[in-house]
Amino acid sequence: MARKRSEFGSRRASTLIGIVKGLAYAAVLGLLALVVAVAVATAYLPSYGQLTKRSDLGQMIRVRAANGQVLLSLGPSFGRWLPYEQIPPEMRAAIISTEDRRFRSHIGVDPIGIARALGSAVIKNHQIRATSTITQQLARNIFLTNNRSIVRKVKEAILALALERKFSKDQILELYLNRVYFGGGAYGIDAASRTFFGHSADHLSLGEAAIIAGLVKAPSNYSPTADVEAARNRSDVVLQTMVRNGFITADAAASIDPAKIRIQQTSGNNSVRYFTDWALPQLETLIDETTEPIDVWTTLNPSMQVAADKAVRANAPDGAQGALVALDRDGAVRAMIGGKDYVNSIYNRATQAERQPGSAFKLFVYLSALESGMKPTDIIVDEPVTIDGWSPRNANRTNLGPVTLREAFSRSINTISAKIGAQVGFATIADMARRFGITTSISTYPSMVLGSSDVRLIEMTQAFASVANNGVLVRPYGIRRVVTADGRLLYQHESDEGRVLVAPWVAAEMTDLLQSAVLSGTGRAAQIGRPVAGKTGTTSSNKDGWFIGFSSGLTAGVWMGRDDAKRVAGLAGGSAPARAFHDFMSVAVANRPVEQFETQVPLPDWQLTPEEEVYGDQVIDINEVGPMVDENGMPILNPPPFDQNYPQQQPMVQPDGSGAPTQQELDRAFPPQQPGVRRAPPYPPQPQPRPPQPRQQPYPMQPQPQQQPPRSTPPADPSEPRPYPA
């Protein structure tokens, strides 16, 4: 029995010896493999100079204004690279105490920290806490990802050992403090200091260093610009950790009051972001994908942008939002305001919001009228009218009788717009709006002439700019050119030959009408002491106010209203929006030469009534009118242009042949082309002023007690002022 016990003990001892030997061999082989891995990693590590370039941290995009001023830097912000000697001792001590208190003594990994983490996990049954040293964090920051896996941790440890082998402790700490992410797009302590405190990191105070050191753990949670109190509370934890680890005294920590540390607040007046948010996505279609830093030169004028922001803020009613877009004659966007405060609302109301334009939509109504042959001096009767059950009313609830087209536009008479729509066709007006760049859905119900269809401010401003450009299409653009950091050109904007939208004489006559609206109509608040042409717009219940106009080659559109489309007391296109236009344009065109329009508008012999002064351009909301329905209550999907019971406009040529043009008239209108002679563009010359002739009205006339003479009899020469009645 004793011999059996002895044999069993010897076998057991030999087994244990074999296990120990196996573990020893495995340890030796593992150590050799680790040494080889570290040696190979060390050989392939980039040089110190390469690691200071930080090109691996992402693409930086600098957005520049038209004058070269940097408007915005996107992507990583690096600041200045600070050598170890220029990094404040307080900053070095704060980051070591917080992230790796045995940094100066370990070899890249911290065996003591690993053992304590494993022991805590076993004893307290907790998940193993992160134990990465500063060197390991640097290795992960440069070469690896944040993926949590055993393989990544092994690679991280090998790279950390290699970094410690190749670089000194001071170099590793310098690399770490200049590369680590501190939130707010800031990489490195200099960028963080400039972002949060407004100065370079080479003279950080102890309190500021504590705040920055506390950001590494969770930059988004402790960012001073996002949560000041959280950042200050975290700095208290950092200071106590520094005391506990012997980096500072308790008295030094007690002398720091985090509440007195000045945090640089992000300015709420950051309106340029509305423009950059609109312009930068266009890069995807303008240049090929690249990762190198680029400079994007834009069309924005900084002084105009500041003036636009001030104009919207100063004039937008309380509780309402405002937007403004300014286009140069070639379509360059010089200013863009999408709201009163970008920080509170990034929604761009200049390019994204779709709102009813009210009477500003009458631009397309009168363009259609002028293209059909009407003239500003033509007489049309302001009287009650009903079209397919819809009876528009004027803002002052009265009718003026015979008026000129110019006066009707200046007063923004709704019944005249309805008559024009019925005469030229509502589909024609919708086509005119699309021709001038309106891409939203346009209704063809009769009430569309009063601006019942939703539109965007930038597209309405584009339409007015095209009128100012003699009827040639203007396309808004915001990016002039894109270059790399070394000056290589990636993109250059080229002006295309504009498409002719209407004949020049139609655009000139439309400008005539737009001038009258500012000189004597609902847009008088927009006058700036030089020729201005524009139009107001007000929707029902004062939900939206518009003014869009142009002067000296610059077109500006202004919208104001609430995002929830509720009523804004006192809001009208001729009030706050027109005043904002005035305030902006007074600054924007101050250094531009005065430009006279091709047409001179005569002074009127009438004045706006008090009601028209305030609500002269107010229109009826189609939602309040409701859709047109038949006798069974079913909606009419394709309504006729006007009631079939009304007399139709007669064709020019009758069945018996009367009314047909003679051969001489045809030859004058369409002269035969001579061989080898290029025919001139088919635009008729500017017609000479002619005495107004009453047009045949395709509507039943309301009984009038007595025919009134025209309120605005045109003079023989339209350039001459009207004589005022005695």
C-alpha cells in the first residue's frame, strides 16, 4: 500500500512538473513572440515628424467669403502644434494624473493597473474597467479603432510597447496632447483652448487645464460649450485627483473656483451657417471625392450678411421668424438669412420653407398679362366678379371702377388679378411661374392668382432677379471655386448663357409696374433714395409677410411669419418685410452706382386709402375658401378657367372670315427672309405709348349707377408726370 502511495505521489509530481515546464516553455515562446512583434512594429512605425502632420485625423474644409475671409472651418480643428517645452506644466500634470498616474514608470502598459482591474472584477463581480495608458490611447488614436475586442487590445499593447521603445516619454506626451480629441471638433490642447477659452494653450491656468483634462473621458458630455456646469463639476474631480496623486497641494486646488473660469460662449449670431449648410452639399456634384484639405471660395459678402442679419432681427415681429436672400445680377448669393438665430433653429426658411406668397405671386399674373399684349396704361374695371363660385374681394372692401393696369398692380387690387387670370388662363400663369424657376406645386384654381400656392423664398427671389435681368434666367449659386491647400484648382464656376424667359419689353413693362408699387403703392416703406422696383405680399389673417425687390443690380427677398403658420398681429408685406428690405439694401448698395431703370414711371393722381396703407395687398387663403365642389359636394379636379355661363372671349378670326389679317399686315409682322441675311431675334420693339382703349370684358358687368371716368388717365407721354386734379 505504501509503495502504491509512493508511485501515485511521484506520478502526480511529475505531472505538475510537466505542466510547469509546459507553461514555462509557453511563456518563453510567448515572450519571444512578443519581442518579435514589438520589434517588427517598431521598425514599421512612422517617424516622429510624420506623426506631427495629423493628416490622418480627417479632412479640413475652409469656407471663404467672396473677399477671402474665412467664414467657417469644418472637420477637425488642430490649432498650433505645441512642443513639449511650451506645454504648461499644469496641463501636463492634469492629464497624467487623470489618465495615467504611473505614466513615467511603466513600459507602455501598466501591469499594476491591469492586476487591480482584474482583481476588482473578480472580487466585486464587475466588468473589467478600461486600463489603457496614455501610450495605449495614443496607439489607438493613431493606428486602431475604438472597437472593443481582445484582438484590438493585444494590438494596442504591442503598439504601445513599440512606441515606448522608439520615442521618449516627453515625445509620447507631446504627441498625445497635440492629437487627442477634446470635443467641439478640436484636436489637441491648443485647438481646445482656443475653442473653449479664446486663447492659445501655452498659457493655460490650472483651472482651465483641469477642464480640458476632464474632457478626454467623454468630450460630448463635458464640453463647456454644451454644458458649462458639467464641465466645471468634472474639473473639480480632476483637481481632487491631482491632490490625491501628489501633483498639487490641497491649498492649490482649493484656490481654484471653477465658476470664475471664463468660458467662451458660442455666438448666437451665427447666421453664416444658413448659407454654408445650403452651399456645401453642392460640392458632391462639383468635385470628385477627396480627403485632402480644401478651400471653398463662395459668393457671400460678409458686410451684406451682417446687414441682412441685423435687418431681419430688428424688424421681425416678436414670436415670428424671418428670412432674407440677396442675389447679384449673375445669380451669386450675396447674403442668406434662414432665421433669427441659427443656434436656436437650424431650419433654413430661405431655402426649405414653403409658404404662401400672397400678392407677391401677382408678378406672374401680370407677366402673363403683359406677354399677352396688355400694357401698363390699359384700362380695366375694378368691380365685383365671380368665377366658378369664387368671389374675391379687395382689402378695403370697395371697388374703384376703371383703373389702369399700373394702378391695379400698385394698389394690389384682387379683382383685377382675378379678371386677368380668367382672361389669360390660370394654367398660363402657372406655366409662367414654372418658367421663372418655381418648382413647388402650383394650383390652377382661380384663387391661385392671389398667391394661394406654397413657394420658397429663394425661388421667388430668383424670379424677381430674372425680371431685373431683362427677362433672362438667373440661377442662384454660392460656390465660385474650390482649391486644395497647395493651390490646385478643383472647380471654377462658369456663367452659362442665360435662357430668355420673356421678351425684354415684357420685362421692362413689368419693371414699370414694380416701380409703381414702391413709388406710390403698398411697398413705399422699401424706398431707399434710388430707383427700386418690388412687390409686397400678405396672406390672409396676416400669417405671412413678403417683400421682394431689386435696385442697382441686387435683388433681395424678405419673408416673415411664424413656423406654425399662426396669425402675426400687424404683419403685412408693406410693413416689417419692406422695412427690413430698406434697412438691408441701404447698406448693401451704398457703394454701388445708382442705376436708372429703362422705364420712367409717371406720378399717380391717386393715393392709397388708410386701409390700403396697412392691408392693401392682403389676399384670401385658399384653405379658408375651400376647394371647389359640384352640386353633390364632390371636388372638381379639373375646373374650367371660368364659368361657362359667362360670355367667352371671341376669337380674332370669325367663321365668316372677318377679322383675318391682310397680306400687308402679315408681311409687316413676318417679313420674308432674304438669302444670306440672318433674321433678327423675334422680339418686337418697345411699343410706343398709345391712347388707352377699353378692352372687351368677358365678365357680366355689375349694374353701375353711373359710368365713372378712369381714375388714372395716362398722359400722352408716359415719362411725363400726371397732372393732379384741381
